Amino acid sequence: MVFEENNILFLHIITGRRKKDRLLAYLADNGCQLINTTYAFGTITPSHLESLIGVVPEVEKVMISCLIHKKDKEMLFQTLLEDFAFKKPNTGIAYTVPIEEVSF
């Protein structure tokens, strides 16, 4: 894959670990490059009532970063919202950072 100058974005995704395998497969199948995975823990602590009824936010998180083409950003974000349920609270966050140059 060849990236053109100023056409690259660095995508960051933070979500629950249960989505990791499916998300990594999706990113790899859709042209994302240099995919990196880091494990983390969230800071959300459930209330006593949430714990009693079993509605506890997932504390174990995964941070995924990769390079994407700027033209693919809208499609990737739409998939995160719809197929990975990022519309729901405490499900995940994704953002991009523009990259001017890459040397490797």
C-alpha cells in the first residue's frame, strides 16, 4: 500500500476487549496498515445498583491504532457506529489525527 502525502490519518480506537478480534479482522480486511494493539483498563466504576442488576461497564479495554487513507475514514466511522455499537454510551471511542509525512 502506498500512501500519498497529506492523505494519511492515524486512527485510534478504544473499546472493550470483547470486540478486539472482530474489530482487528475488520480493520485488516479494509486496508488499515500498521495495526497496533495495547491492553488497558478503563476508569469507570459502577454504582452499587448497577452492580446488583448486572449492568456493569466493561473495565478491560483495548486501544487499537493504525494508519488509514483519508478517503476511508467516513466508512470506518460509520461501521464503528452501526456494527460495533459505538452509538451506545461507554461502548467505544474513535478519533483520527492527520499525518503529514511517513518515513519507513
